[in-house]
Amino acid sequence: MNPKDKYEYCPSEDEKIAIFVASCVESVAKALDVAPGTMYQRMARIGLIKDYIIPCYNVLHTESRQHVTEDLIKTIEIWEKKQGVAI
């Protein structure tokens, strides 16, 4: 065994999902030119994180960053309109 191997860290599945959620929030915030904290609140308010990003992680994380960002922007717009949420 390589001595360096015992120091390598492999994140758990929950940690991988949390990292992915954070990167989704940041990429959408950047695309829409808003603060990540504001985008997180906006996504959480409509349930996008717990009802879409996390349950669909296995599919979403295989897509390109650009595709995921575009998809999330469209989904936010649709869900906010459907829920009657003002931006």
C-alpha cells in the first residue's frame, strides 16, 4: 500500500450531494448575477433543493455544468410561477 493512500479522503455520498447542491446554487447565482445566499433562499423557498436537486442527484451530476445550470434556471422560473412566488 502506498503511504499516501491512507491519507486520501473519500467523501460520503451525503457529502458529495451537499457539494453538488452548493455548486448548483453557486452556478445559478453566477448566471443570474445574484448572491449565492439569495439564490439558496430562493431555491429553498420553492423546494427546489429538497424536491428536485437532491432526489435527482444521480442523473443531474452526470450532466454538464452548463446544462444543469440552464435546467435549474428554467425550473426555478416554472416552479415560482406555479407556486405564485414573487421574485
